[in-house]
Amino acid sequence: MMPDGWPPVTSGESGDRVWRRPDGLVFAKQAGPGRADLLAGERDRLVWLERAGFAAAPRVVDWDGGTLVMTALPGVPASALGGDDLIAAWPSIVATIGALHALPPADCPFDRGLAVMSARARAVVARDAVNPDFLPDEDRDLDAAQLLARVAAELPARLAQEAASRVVVHGDACLPNIMVDPATLRCTGLIDLGRLGVADRYADLALLVANSAESWSSPGRAAQALDQLFSALGIASIDGGRLQFYLRLDPLTWG
């Protein structure tokens, strides 16, 4: 239990319980049932990021085996911004993602590559644990085995691409996990880093592109954001099929 007076934080879908210290400077996350190892993994990733010199992430304050206490990042989630503010914040968001991807992958001990994630998808499907809320509308009527087979058919080609494009990824690069100062519209950092690891950079890019799509007021604004993202990361040609592959894989890995 957390000290009296720490209000709970009700957002989030992990099943962990979260409280915020009244001064707003520290959060505590208590593992939900069966999630202590996953929360320990998040702690380990935050420790590694600090040692790697990546400042745009929470710092571990305490760990008791089931509760992770960490510093809070200032600002609001990027998902709370309107389209005009989000496009103004976009270059800073992209720069923060780029700084994470620039960390040496050989120094990162956490693997989030396709071999690991495809095995996780097979296990989730075998347990009939795919959450339909995570699927795009067009896939919700498909059998989970069909969804897995579609991913498996592309896996050899995507593994070859991954070998040439491995970086340190966030692993869940969605707008709620990106913090922004609403006054300056500068990105202050990344949160919920329990899936961080080495993988194809498209694992992050696919989620960021898809999750931000509804925020743009026009196709032209969406194209502007897409161009800024890939240009800043030095990617000359956008591989739409690769983006779709990772969007199809991700929902199968959350059960």
C-alpha cells in the first residue's frame, strides 16, 4: 500500500496500480497479478537508460520487489494535445525518439526483436488471449489464427530487414507514452518503458504513425508529419508494407 494522501492515477491499461505523490514529482507503480517480473523488467530498463546517458526518461527512486517508485516527467501526454499543438511539438518528439534510436544497440541487453515478439504472439494466440480492442476495425472479425498466419507469412522477409535496421526502440511508442510541456511544446521524455529493447526501428515508427493519425486535421498535415518523422531519422524511402506488418504484429503480443 502507498502512503496516505497519494492520489491514484486511473489511466493506463496494464493492470498495474499507480499513485502520484502529492507534490507531483514522483510516481509509484505496483505490479498487478502476475506482473512483478514485468515491472522488474521496466525497472531494469530505466536503470540501463540512466547509465546509458539517456535523460528523457524517469529515474528509479526505489524498488521493493513489487512496487517501482520513479521520478515523474513534467508535462502532459502528447495524446492530450490538439492537432495544431501536436504538429508544433512534433519535431521535438521526433528528436527524442531519434535520440533513443541512436543509443548503441550492441550495449543494450534487452531484446525486443522479431524472434522474441513473434514467439510472444504465438503464445498469446494459443491462449486465445488476443484483445479485440487492440485490433483495427477491419481485423476484428478475423480469427486470431488467421491474423497470426498473415504475420508468419511475412516473417522471413521482415527478419532480413530487421538485421539491417536494429536500434534501441521504446516498444510502445504511442502518444500517451510521450510527455510534452504544454507551454513550450517541447518533448520532456518517454514513459512506460517496459517494452524497451533492440528491434527494427519500424516497430516504433509504425505505432507512432498509426497512433497519431487521428490527430491530424487534414491529409496534408498527416503527410507533413510523416515526412518530418522519416526525414529526421535519415530514412529516405518510407516502406508502407513494413509499417503495416508491425501494426499487425503488435496487437497479437499483448495478451
